[in-house]
Amino acid sequence: MRTILSSEGLLKYILETSAFPREHKQLKELREATVEKYKYWSLMNVPADEAQFLSMLLKVMNAKNTLELGVFTGYSLLATALALPDDGKIIAIDIDREAYETGLPFIRKANVEHKVEFIQEDAMKSLENLLASGKEGSFDFVFVDADKENYINYHELSLKLVKVGGIISYDNTLWFGSVALPEDDDSMNEGMKKYRDTFIKFNNFLATDSRIELSHLSIGDGLTLCRRLI
């Protein structure tokens, strides 16, 4: 009889066979330092397999200028910096500088700090400032992992900032699988319930947005890729 592994078993297999063996030394050190300091909340960083995917995507795209909303300790930021060419640039925005500075020593150790411009500011304000300063259509790639209630607002501004043909990516769009559960499912904890409806609304919005080409992946906690068409 054929045995089907659980999603947890499949993830463990992927991490142990392909993600962790190829994980950059400073990414591993940053991941471990984040777990040590933040314990449960270390899950706010993207998992290693998702970072591996984003790294390859950026290289295939020949991305050079990127924007990241929501940094935490910077695992995805470091993965992006390592994937970009030496003259690449990332504008990284987060209101929490302390968490960013937890990861900064590893960014420096990897010799990619010169690619990073960190802005400690509300993400909506920063996006508006970027547009006001003439950055419309200047980014190849945008990664969004900030406050979930604002995803639709971030989408509208990011569509102006990313170039035609560029990609906007949104993290956590499956929200622990809760988007596929009935509203009254008693297996959901309060954290899952809190943003379940937010992500259902956002996913439905993207599904009908004619300005983008869409791909919704089940990697990590759900990763949605939007390619700007117009």
C-alpha cells in the first residue's frame, strides 16, 4: 500500500535533503541566532526552502533593484543580497530596527551590507515617499512580509513602484492553512482566526486583478507571485 507523507514530513524531507545542505553559512548562522533570541517568533523569517526559491528566482530574473517590506532579523534580506549582483541594491523597510540589527552582523560577515539600505519607518509612508521621489517603475522585485491588514494597500503602491514585467511577492498567503478551513473550524487558534478573513479577501482580490499575472505557491506558509502586466 502506498504511504502519503504528511505536509510536515514532506517539509522536513525538503529541508534536510536540498535546503539546509545548500544554505549559505551566514544564512544558517542568522537562522540559528534568530531561533536562540526569538524562540517561537523566529517563524517570522521565511523558511530555508522559500529563501532558496526566491534566490533562484532573482537570479533567473537578473534582478538588480529590489524592495523588501518587513525585515525582522533579515533572513530573506540576506538571501536576496546574496542573490543580487555586486552592484545590486535592496531597500529594506521595517519599523523594528532592533530585530534588523540582530541580523546585521551576519549581513556584514557575508560582505553584502553595501547592497542594503535599511529604512526604519512605516511601510506605507515609505512607499509613498519612494513614489514622490520619482522611483515609479524602478524596481525589479518587491517582497512583502509586513503587517497583513495592509497587503491590498501595499499592492496598489507596489504596482506603481515595480517595473512592467517585474514581480511582487507576498508571504504568508495561506496563513497556516486557515484560508482553506471553514470559518467555524475548531482546530484554528486565535492567531489563525485573526487574519484568516484578511487573506481570503486578499487572495480573492489578486485572483481578479487584470493588471497582474498570478501564481500562488504552497511553499512555506504560502507565497504569491504577481507579475506586473501593465
